[in-house]
Amino acid sequence: MSLRPLLSHEMILAWADAHHCRTGKWPKRTSGPVAESPGESWQAIDAALAVGARGLPGGMTLPQLLQAERGVRNIRRLPSLQPRRILEWADAYRERTGSWQKALSGPIPDSGGESWRRAESALIVGTRGLPGGDSLAQFLTRHRGMRNRARLCGSHKNSF
């Protein structure tokens, strides 16, 4: 049985950077072989990071390393969404476009990877520090006086 070579965060990050340059995506545990290191896999790297094998300190996952060192969005550790911040983004959107956004309005500029759909999901379900029970339209109606067509038109909102 041959021993696996030692790893370092710097080595893993260099391979991750190369993977990102080559594919346009950051590697995940399921990304398969590491092209820059024959015989190595992203799954084995993630496992070594977690348990502290092969010279690594342990207690970390590949997504956590990439989040800490490259600012990659880690869907298992998303930051809290503060209502005040959502309102700042909404105000900026309205100032920029002249209208209120919808859940399908796409990415939120200067938000670190948030989208209006993700914000609405957190508002509805009550995740990421929000209480839940609100749609984006309800939230903006309550806090900014936005006219909510669904509320005004009820079930006939598509009849005109």
C-alpha cells in the first residue's frame, strides 16, 4: 500500500484556481479527478480536509476552504439576510430602474452573490435570520408602500 502525498491548503487552492480557470466553476467534492494531480480526486481532498489527514489540520471542508480563501459562495453557510439590507438593495434597484423588483428580477448588484429569488425564498420560508411568512412583494408593501398587484387584484390579477 502506497502512502498518499501530503497536502497543504496552498496546494489545494492552486489546483482549485486552475480548475476554476479551466471550467469557469469552483471544484466541489463531486468534481472528479484533479487534472493537475493525477491520481488525486476532489472527494479525497474534501475528506482529508475534514478529518485532518495527509498533513492537513482538519475540521474544514472544501467549500469552507474556498469560501474563506477565495470568497466562493458556500450554500451550506450563507450569511444572514437583514431586513434593513434587503430594503437598501430594493431602494437602489428602484432608483436605478424606476420600478420595484420582483423575485425574478435576477441578481442583486453588490450583494455578494444574492438574487431576488433567493431573498424572496428566505422571506417566505424564514431562513437566514428572517422570520418567514412574507413574499418580496408583501415585504416591500409593508416597508416601502409598494403597490402589490396580487393584493389589489386578488385571483383576477391576470385578467387584464
